[in-house]
Amino acid sequence: MSYVAVDDVAAVCARAAEAGGRVRVPPRPIPDAGGTSAVLQDSGGAHFAVVHRSAEAGEPADDRTVGGPWWHEHLAADPAR
């Protein structure tokens, strides 16, 4: 799954829903990392996450470019394949 840096997770969720996407995991705090994240699904079925880091995270809140990639994960049922 790809994570994209945003300024306002709740606002992005609202815009995604208005554009035909779905909010799969609503905005929630990121435990021990400081900030907020949510998981969205676009109208084509692809899932991705949005994240906003807070200044309390121990790193600058703007350590990632808004709109740019923040983190990537590969999730597979059978990682050997």
C-alpha cells in the first residue's frame, strides 16, 4: 500500500468520497508516531492511505512533501510467490 502525505486527512477523505471514492478506514491517530492517517479506495478499486504527521512526532511535521509519497508497503497473502 502507498501512503501519501497530506495537510488535512479529514478534508482529503471528504473530497475522495465526493469524487466517487470510498473511505475504508476513517481518519485515526497514528499510535506512537504522532499524526493522523486514513485508508481510501479510488473509483477503480485501488487502495491507498493518506497521512499527516504532527509536529509532536519528533520530526518536523513537513518532513514529507504534501502530495508526495510518504511510505510504501507490499502486502501479499503468499510472499514467496
